[in-house]
Amino acid sequence: MTAEQPYYPQQLPSVVPPQAPTNGMAVAALVLGILGIAPLAVIFGHIAARDIRNNPPQSGHGMAVAGLVLGYVVLAVWAILILLLIVLIGVSSTGATS
């Protein structure tokens, strides 16, 4: 008498789809936006968004948008500060002559 072996179904190897490569310009836009280097963040963000739109297997659209938003926010803050400085210089120069 032979003992009957239990039946174990053969397990198939799991197939993991390859991950899409991240766009390097998107990463650069995000890093530059965090560092506050606004003009380059905006430029790289627009280039990355266009590249990702034209090459669907690439990922990083969220990083490109985040870099764009950070870049535009920093540009807006700088514009407000420069306008405030101009107004303060104008007020102080007209007050000194009176």
C-alpha cells in the first residue's frame, strides 16, 4: 500500500507589469519649485507636462503640475514683494521732499 500524495496545484508566477519611467524634467520641476527657483520650475514643469502628454508610458504628471504650481506661487510672491518695495520707495521719497 502506498500512501496517496496530496495534490497541490502548481502556482503560476505572478506577473508584475513594468512601471512606467518617471519623467526627469518633472522631478526637476518639483525640486526647483520646492527650492524656490521659480523660473526654472515653471519652464521644466511645462516641458515635462508636454512630454508626458505626448509620451503616455511616462509617469510624473503630478510632479510636473506640483512644480508648476510652486513655481507660479513663488513668482507671485516675488511680484507682490517687488510692487510693495516700489510703493514703499515711492512713499518715502515723496514724504522727504515735503
